[in-house]
Amino acid sequence: MERAIWDTAVGEKSVAPVIPPQEEAELISLIRSQTWARSFQAPEAPPQLRHLKGIRLVFFDVYGTLFLSVRTERFSEVSPAADAALAEILRSCGVKCRGNMTGISGRLAEAIRVAQQAGMAPDVDCPEINIVDVFEGLFHELAEAGEIEPACWDPTLLRRVTTLWEVVRNPVIPGPGVSDLLQSLKIHGYQLGIISNAQFYSRLLFPAFLGGKVEELGFHPALVFFSWEQGCAKPGRQIFLRALKVAEQLGIQPEEVLHVGNDWQHDIVPAHSLGLRTVLAGLDRFNVRLPEREASSDAQADIFVHSWTQLLSCLGLAGAP
């Protein structure tokens, strides 16, 4: 099935590239091979629970919510260690590097910043990049500077490099009980959607760890909003507004929508401002992002959960599925 994505270069939608099945299988295997298991720890802040009535549609964030990072310390994306990791990825993918690639992580960060700035538009409050395009531009820059040998960097190579960089930075596994949660909500008639900052490889997490593609797991195809496909990201409100427009076309009002995310600033604040009900997901203290003491908004999540069982209970589905 073709999917439209937002092409920031031309300011309009285009068709998302289709990843060949064999390549997709290899990327899924790569994602699985680069993570590990760990015990998750509840946050110190206690859960805050109450009954949620009248919900028809549940949107989920992906990272830190459905899938949890196994890192307990944030990866320093601009550092000598990041330089070494990125250089090793390039070499492992057949990119011929000259020298030790000192400073490459900083140049990547700058390329991302420039691409985000280029995506600014009157109707886009928080632009999103296409990481594959950013890496392709970086490769041309490095080749012109004589730091890598010029070559034809095809999409397969670029996708492998970007996926490897992602799993080095942020290896993930599903949060406890995710499959049961989705199954229960689907059985009980809830519409399921996604609003998440993501790249092309984010879709691969679902077959990698949950056994099926996004739509096969019960998410409504029209209610899946990945930032790279939309050209806008959280914490901006535009991606939420687009999702609410589709929900309205399905006869669902904002007060009947529940948004579930792990980040108070990126999830709760924009969703709350648009009239959605909200859940702050605290499945792990290293993944949840609580409000800062000097928070610029007084937005409150409707509930704060430590487990998906607590969410199901608040929806009146205790003991489900």
C-alpha cells in the first residue's frame, strides 16, 4: 500500500519509497540484534488514576511509550564516542573513510539543525527531517572535503547506515504488556492511532518485536501520524491538528480522544491544549519525562500510569483481554 510523506524539499506530499521485502527483513533482523533486555523500574512519583469515560480513540506515542529504551543513560550524540561509533558504522557499510572522522557527529548534528530550519513554514510549527536525506547530504559534504571516497550512495546503503545509527543511539524493546494492551483495546472496539516523532525505521519496530506491521496490529491506517511522513513533529501542535481532522472525519470529537505518551512537554502539553484527554506513561523511570519544576505550562495529564494494566483499569477493562 502506498503511503504519502511530506517532502520538505518541495513543500508538498510525495509517495514514500517502498523498501524491498528482503531489505526490510534484513533491517528488522538488525534492529533485533542490536538491543538487549533489562528490568524496568517504576518512577518515584506515584501513579494517579481515575476512571476515563467516553473514550473512542486512543493515540499512542512510540518511543518511551510502546517501545522503551534499554539505555539508562542518554547517548551523547556529539562526542568522541559518537564520532567513533558513526565512523565504524560507515566502514561496516562499505563507505571508504579517510582518517578517523573526528568531529563527524557534530557535523551530523549541524546538518540536522540546518534541515530542520529549512523545513520552517507558516503552517509548520515544529518541522521534521527525513534522516535519510540528511545522511545523503552529509555524505556529499564529506566527499567534497575528501574525508570519504566519492560513490553512488543508493537508498539501501543510506537506510542501513541510518538504521544502524539509530539502534546504536537508542536500542529499544517493547514495554511490558504492550501486545495484551493493543489486543484488549481492539477487542473492545477502540480505534487505535499513533502520533509520534519517528523516522522510516520506526515502522520496522512493530514487525521486529510485536509480530506484525502497524496496520496488522489494529492501528487504523488513516490514524497513523509519524513525524517524518508528515513533515512536522511534536511538541508542535500541527501533527495533532492533522490527526484530529481525520478523527473528526470519522465522527470522533477531541474529548473522545485519548493521547498516551511518556513525555510531558512533547505529549501532554500539546494534546491537552487541543482538548484531548491524556495519559502520561511512566512504565520506566529512565523513559518517562516528567514536568520540570519551572514548567511553562500548567497542563495536567488525566492519569499517570506505571503499567498498561492500570490504563485498562481506568478505561473499565480491568482483567482484559
